[in-house]
Amino acid sequence: MTPPARTPRSPKVLLVCLAATALLTFLDLGSKQWALDTLSAESFVPAGPVCEADEDGYIRNQRRRRAPVVLVDGVLELSYAENCGAAFGFLRDVSWRRLIFFPAALFAVLLLPFMLARGQGGRLFVWSVPFVLAGALGNLHDRVMHGFVVDFIRFYFRDGFLFLQPGWEYPTFNVADIHITVGVVLILLDGVAEARREKERLAAESAAAAPPVEAASSANGDDEATEPS
């Protein structure tokens, strides 16, 4: 049994995805520019090479951090940070991180539109593409323009919460990281839905190919009745 041929997606769907990608990218880059203007300022002293450790082994910020904007005291605030790693600070201290980030971002930017245009995935996959593309493009823009990614959403528990110790803190992130997370979740959910649809399709084809039970029983009865004694 061969799977049904995929139908390329219509220009209307592709245009909607393009517009959604542009809007989400604008939201990310606009929020980062706000963070640069409001939450940071020019450094008083030279910061050294971008995302390179100094003689003490520390990676210094290129810009000076201003006072944060507190949204929920002790839990959530907007605080400037420079991320030399991937989303949520992943691989921040790995020296060969650039060999991963740029190819990975370009791979996502090129592969996902190709899969979308070919008609792969379901409805959730269609909606995932703008989120992943916007997140990848937004962080790629920062790496090219600044050498680092601007993060500013800080989530922590100053006094602890449930099993979390006082002072627990989640890696500072940005809107692009939220976009990527939403997109990946949608892709995973679409994969589950696609597997279910494929299972139902195979079951329907198997049922259609099998002879009807009553017809098969009737045929067997006729054969027995005509057997010579």
C-alpha cells in the first residue's frame, strides 16, 4: 500500500504563512530593540571581544545593564542579557558554538518552507512554520548584527516555590525563543496527529481489501454443499 500523493499547498496558504512569519519576526526584533534602548546602555569601559572569555575566564557584556522592569516581584522581570548560546542559553560556553548555530538556523529557514510548499504535514505543521522561521530569523539577525542574541525575559523564584529552592532561576530568554518553543510543540503535536491519520488510513485500506465476511461464509457453504459423496 503506497501512501497517497501529497498535494502542494496553495499560494494563498503560503502567502498567509509568509505574512505570519513577517509579523512574528517584527514582534521579536521590535522587543529586542526596546530591550536595547530601555534595559541597557553603552558600556563605560571596553568590553573586549564579543562572546570571548577574558583573561579571568569571564564573558563580559558588550553593553551596560540598566535597572530591570519588574512585572511580578520575585518572579518575573525584564532584565537585559547577552546570550552567546542558543535558545535559553544552550551551549553558551562552548567555543565552537558558531559552527552549529548558523548552519542550524539556515537549515531551518530553507528546509521548513520547502516541506510546507510540498504539502507535508497537517494543519498544525502549517502553523508551526511561521513560529519556527520567525524565531530562527530573529536570533540569526542578532548573531549577524551584534555577535550575540539579546535576551530580556527573566523568570525566577527568589523565595523558592514547591520543590524549587530559593534563588532558582530559568535561563533568560526572548520572544524568538518563545516562538521556537511554540513551533516545536506544534510540530510534535502534528507528528502525533499524522501518525494517527496514517494508522486510520491503513486500517481503512485493509478493511476495504478484505472480502466481506458474509460473502466468504456463503461461498464456503456452497463449496461444501457441492462436494461429491
